[in-house]
Amino acid sequence: MNLEKRVIKEATLWPWIVASLVLALTLGGGAYLYFSRDGRVEKEGTAPVLGVSTSWSGPKVPITLFFPSKEDGYLRREMREARQVQDKSEQLKLVVEELIKGPKTPNLVPSFPAGARVKGVYMDDKGVAYVNFSRELVSEHPGGAWTETQTIYSLTNTLAEDFPNVKAVRIMVEGAATPTIAGHIDTSRPFVPRQAMNRG
């Protein structure tokens, strides 16, 4: 009798066991497909972001630099590009850095000694740009009154050309006023642009 009841009970439970297994497999398969699809969508959505090419140079602006000419020693313009930044002092510094690199045009010569570096530029509310150079501006300068003049006005005319708000330029060395660059011209005062030095 007990055996008969047991067989009947197992026969009654069996359809429920099968149904439970089918339901579990269905839910499991559905979950797998759902999450697999989500993973693919996420990858597809993020892939273009990871693949974006970033330009480290950033936007550039045209600038005019003035260098001495081999022919007569007067200043000639050379067109170039500089990285564009929002900070005005940093933009001034970038232009001076390009000037210190020297010319690319064959008939022009550098106006600064090779070892000189610009350490910072500041412009006051009167339009005076204070340009702070490393000591090499003085120690490595070749000397001569005309060469000293070329250095001063190559800098002054360049900044006045590229920045209309610059009315004058004051040359500093290692954060302090310097009486002269090479012993010929008084550099303890600001210099205003001198268009007579330009020859095109």
C-alpha cells in the first residue's frame, strides 16, 4: 500500500519537476541573451569615444616676427604660427619663444643669443610688457651697439605687431631690471616700437 502511494506521488510530482526545469532553462537563456546584448551595446556605444583622436597642438594663430636682415641689418618680417592659449601672459611668452628660436628664412639672422630663454612675460594696465629673460641674454650676447639695437627692437616691434595693446616693452633679466644687455644701450627703461627699424 505504501509502495502504491509512493508511485502515485512520484507520478504526480514529475510533470511539475519537468515544468520547473523548462522554466529555469528559459529564464536562464533569456537572461544570457539580454546581458550579452547589453554588453555589445555598451561596447558599441563607448568604442567611438575611445577612438577619438586628440590633437595635442591645439588651435594656432598667425604671428609676425621681426629678424635682422643679412643685407643691411634692418628688420624683416617672417610669418609664422604659434599655439593659441587663453592666458594673455602665456600667449606673449609663446611669441617671444618663437622669436628666440631664430628665423627660418635664409637671408635673416637671429636677434637673440642661442642660450637665451624667456622665463615669463607680464603686461601692466598701461600696456607695458615686462619680458623676463634668463641670464644668457647678457652673458651670451655677441655685443656691439647695432646688434644690441637689433635685439631690442626685434623684440619690441614683434610684440607691438602681434599685440596691439602692447605700447612698450621692458627687458628684465632673472626677474630684475638690467642696466644694459651688452654695454651700449640703457635698458633700464621701457622701449616703444620703432617702425623705422622695419624694412618690410
